[in-house]
Amino acid sequence: MSMKAKTGVKQDKKGVRKKEKMDIRLEYDMKLTEVENKFFSSLKSKDLKAIRCPKCHKVIFPPTDYCPYCREKTKSGKWVNIPNIGKVISQTTIHYSYNPNFPSPYSILAIKIPKTDSILILPSKNTGIYLGDRVRISVKGKREFNITDIEVENMSS
Ligand SMILES: [Zn+2]
């Protein structure tokens, strides 16, 4: 991780200290786990793949290393294709951007995908999607190998 920051305090002509806006950027280098690597690699084929917990058989999407239900390691679980549709069960619009590559406004959507036992929490540049809407989920053409590679389209309007 590296961090760059400008000073946060300046003095005016009278010597009064004033706060100024700071520009702080954090860059992270994170290693993908085996399950994450397999999931992001699967996006190359544009299929949405979930993992079935080897112990409790819940279907987790996006796949995680540990089952959120029983905490079992999932890496020996079976990979399964899931439908590319879902229903928005929660939504909010964000008006401040934390990522220059993901400008505001954008939405954070919570999507229930049939045949899965987890909720997909997804940032989306599409701000025309609301609670209760049915959506189509797809993998975008130009991928960055993160969760924003999954795009959402409103099927209700
Ligand atoms: Zn489990």
C-alpha cells in the first residue's frame, strides 16, 4: 500500500491557520485467493458462476472463500452457473465519488439472484434502477477484473 497526501493546514497573511481540502489516494496491491481468482477468471467466459458450499450446499454469489452460513472453506465446492437475472431488494444513490474511475452519481444495488442463497451488492453507473425492479446481469465487454465488470440493466422499464 502506498499513500500520497498534501498538507491539510495553511496559514493566511495574518498567520491564522486554515484547513484546506486534502487529496489522499490509497493504492492497494491485493493477492486474489484461489476462489476469487477462479471467479474473476470465469468472467472471461461471460458466464456468471457461483460456488456451492461443500458442507451446507448453499449457493454463494459472488463466490467467497468461506461460506457465510456455516463458515466452511468453499474452495472444494462445486462451481455452478447461475441465471443472469435478479430482483433489486435494496437501492441507494451515491452522490460523492471515491474512485475517479467510478464517477458519481452511481447506485449501490442489492440484488437477489434466483438459485443463489446470497445477495449481490453491486455498484452500478445505472441510476435508473429502483427497489423491486427486475434486472438483467451481464459481464461487460471491457473487463477490469473486479466486481464492476458485472453490469445491470433494468428489465422493468
Ligand atoms: Zn456452508
